[in-house]
Amino acid sequence: MASITIRNLDEALKQRLRIQAAEHGSSMEEEARAILRKALSPPRRPIGSSIHERFAAAGGVELTQSSRDPMRSPPDFE
């Protein structure tokens, strides 16, 4: 595993990292690793794209668009 040293870290930022690590029950190093892992992980794909890709081989389904009536006026309670 590689290691990294971060110099000139703002004291307030270090304190916030310490508090967040304590809230998660982890060390500051583990918390920093988790933050970096989350920040640098590949972006998640939209769920619709994933579903479409998964079922694309099954063919598509054409859905008819139902007609919609105009919105009604809100009731008047006077």
C-alpha cells in the first residue's frame, strides 16, 4: 500500500476530521481513506440506464400514451 503525507493542513479542518472519525468509530487515517475513496470513485450511473441496458436484449415495449384531460379548476368552498 502507498502512503501519503499532507502538510499545511488547516487546524480547523483537522479537528473536523477528528470529530467525524470519532462519530464513525474509526481513526483519522481510516476516515481520510474513506473520504478519498468516496470522492474519487467512478460516478454512479442513473438507475434508468442500468435497467435499460439489462433488459435491452429482451426487446422493447411500446407503451401508448394515454390522453389527459385539462386540469380542473380548484373547488371554491365559499
